[in-house]
Amino acid sequence: MDTVMLGRSRLETSRLGLGAMSFGSVVDAEQSHVLLDEALELGINLVDTANMYGTADRPHASEEIIGDWLAGAPARRERVVLATKVFEPTAAWPNHSGLSALNIRRACDASLKRLRTDYIDLFQMHHIDRDAPWDEIWSAMDILRQQGKIVYVGSSNFAGWHLATAQSAAERHGVPGLISEQSVYNLSRRDIEQEVVPAARYHGIGILAWSPLAGGLFAGDATGGVRSMSPTTRARRARFRGQLDVTARLSVEAGLDMTSLALAWLLRRPAVAAAMIGPRTPAQLRALAAASAASLDDALVAELDDIWPGPGEAPESYAW
């Protein structure tokens, strides 16, 4: 598995990241541990979770399962780039959600305890908090960094101007700021190309693309059916039937399946460091790892851009 440096940092991450949102809900603890073992064997070092991934009766299951796996063999910790997130409510009580300094500190300590580790490699803000001043956020993050509890800070689901504002505030505080932004990005969802990607490139922020197969829209032979098709995915398949048919034909002509085509296209995009995948079985994980190694020529990429056009970069996308 190839690695890249994440954004402008020196942190090396694999081109695929193992997303752990399904750990403890769709995938049980034992199977989750098998997937984590398999990921390391394949050279996947980025493991991504959040403090609210779980179920109603076990709301933090994903972090707990990863923590048990790390504790089972301490040497694993040094091979993993461990990422988690803060923002979503963890209790029905004030100051247990959002990006206040109090909740950032509280959430970090709770995640460390569940993950059974002394530090988090990439601590991500799961959403923009429009009520939290950036001076407060960066002050809290810097304290955690000085305490050795976190190493890098990232964001998720931010707009382009949020990235710019965050970096401006970080510069005022003399702190590194963001090294990553985790956004939805795939052939059928290219909204971030308008302003998020240009902002990320300018500020040296690496893109971690979630939903790289559009929730199964581009799942082909390589995945063995990464997930059962939801009603939403069925509706989207019907909506994009013509485009999918042409894409399928192109993939056959290129000697690839549609999953390989979609992943290879995504990993070529500017600023994209990794595609975040959520397999349910080791076989699916191995197939996705193999699919990520596919290469596309410029002519094929141009054809895909014609079939699945992006919005273009602002302001040219909407102004002369």
C-alpha cells in the first residue's frame, strides 16, 4: 500500500483509510478486530473513528472496540495513525457537544480512555461549530497538544471558507492549524471541488474522502458487495442509470471493475490523500486494497469527467 504525506505535514498515511463507523453496530467486535489485523497486513495504517460511532445501548462502541484491539498487542499502536473526532453530543446535558474548550477537553480525555492510549494522532472536528470562537478552539487544541494528548488537528465536513478562517486564526495563535479535511467525495458528489479543494490546496490541507463509492453506487465486483443496497442507493442508481451504464462499459474496456475505476479516479484528484473505506469482511477489504492500486490514463479520466462533471472551481464556476 502506497503512502503519502498528509497535507503539508510530515505524517505518512496509507492511500486507503479504514473507517470504523460500523464497528459495534454492523460489524461485531470480533470481526472488527479481524479487519484491523488485515488492514495492517495490507499496509493500511490510517484508522478513523469518532466518539459517537456506536449504537443506542453502546454509543461509543467503535472507540471501545479499537481500544480493546490496541490493548491486546501494544506494538500495534506504533503502527497505526489513530484518528477520532469531536463535536456530536455524548450526553443530553449542556457542554457535552460542540467545540467549546470544555467539551474539547472532556471529549479528548474520554476518547483516550476508550481507545486505551495516551495520545491521538489526528483529532478531528466532526463539524463546524458556528457558535465557537476560533480563538477558544485553538487555545483548547494547543493545550491538548502541549500535554501530549493529541499530535495533529483535522476537520470534517467544513466549507472552504471555514478552512481559510481556521488557518487564519491558527496563524494568529502560532499553532500549526489543520492538516486534514474529511469530506464526502466521489464521482457523483464533486461539490467540494468548487471551494473546499482549492482552499485545501492553498493551505496545505490533505483531503480524506469519505463515501468514495457513494454508499454503494459504484460498488462492483471488487467489493463483493460492500454493503447491502439501501433504498436511497437504489433510488440513486435509478437516477444515474444512464451514467452508470456508460461508466460500466468504460471500466470493462479498461479491464477494470467499477469499484477500481471509482477509487483510482478519486486517488488521482488534487489534494486527496486517502479514501476512507468501510468494508464488512476481510475479503472486501482485500479487494478494495487491490482496487486502489489501479491506474487510469488521462484519456479515461477525461471521459469520466464528461460523464460525471464537477462544478468547477469558484468563482469561474458561477461568474465570468
